[in-house]
Amino acid sequence: AWAQELGQRRAQGDDPGIERQLPPSTREPADQRAAMIAGIMAGQIIFFAFYTGAATAESILREHEEGTLARLSTTPTPAATILGGKFAGVFVTLVVQVAVLLAAAGLLFRIRWGQPLPVLLVTLAMIVAAAGFGLFVMSFVKNTRQAGAVFGGVLTVTGMAGGLFTTGFQNLPSFYTTINLFTPHGWALRGWRVVLAGGGVGGVLMPVLVTLGL
């Protein structure tokens, strides 16, 4: 049976003594696809972080409509402490969400996010910016009915301006990459691009500081 199988394989041109290797030209597109998927995932992680930041901060509006925020304001608790508590709640929620997304993307798509310390710095800066951005946006909304329009409009427009939906495109106009840097999304994306390219702490330092400042 073994001899017959071997004869059939050789008749079909498959010699067990010959090891076949794909030429470099066929392996390169696979590397390009992996890099493209990693960039797309980074953009989506940033978008969902900012979306969750705003959605979690919406609890301020609900408490205002239900009257619990007014009762809380009658206590000696300073307003800065109340907002600090909201910020902490949003921060913890985002930490869990981003950690799950990073781990899931790494397992499903075999993405190598980069060196641990730069990844940690970029992640924390993104989370702080997303939490602050969420509270900032919700401060302009009067009630929960307006929140839906904000989620669909403001977050989508800022995500587009930040370049989160065009990470898979090549040779974009230079003015578009400049527009990206007017948003915290764009600076967070720049930090992720550095870590995905294997950059160290020095490479992500400026994007991290600017993201935190915004």
C-alpha cells in the first residue's frame, strides 16, 4: 500500500524527497495583509474606545434627568470629586474593553502589537483621552435624546478626521494626514503605528504626551 501510494504521488509530480518552498514574492503579500489588518484593528480599537468613553459618560445625563445628580450636588461633595468619580468609572471600563480587544485581536489575527512598555504607554494615553473626550462631549448635550445624534455625528466625524477608517489605504494625500493631527484620535493612531512598526519608548513619547495633553 505504501509503495502504491508513493508511486501515485510520484506519478502526479509529488516527490517526497523534494521540499517545496514558496518564493519570497508570494510570502510578501501575506506580510502586507497582516500589517494592513493590524492597522485596521488599531483604528477600530481607538474608535470603540472613544465611543465607549462617550457612552459611559452619558450616565451624567441620566442621573441629571432622574434627579440623582441634583441630590448629589446638595451634599458637601465637591463637583471636581463627582466628575473625578465619573472619569474613574469611564477609565476602568475602557481598560477592560481595550485589554479584551487587544488580546482577542492578537489571538484571532496573530497581531504582534509590539514591545510591552510602548504598547502600555500608548494604551493608557488613548484611554485617558477617550475618557476625557467622552466627558467633554457629553457636557454639551442637554438630555439623553440628544446623545444618539452625538454618537452618530460627532464621534463618526472625529473618527473620520482622525484617520480611523482609512488605515487600510495607501498613499493618502499629505493634507489628510495633517488633518488627523487636529484630533486626539489621530495622535492615538500615530502612537499605534509606531508600536506596530516595532518602535520603542522614544518613538511613542511625542504621540503619548500630545494625546495626554489633548
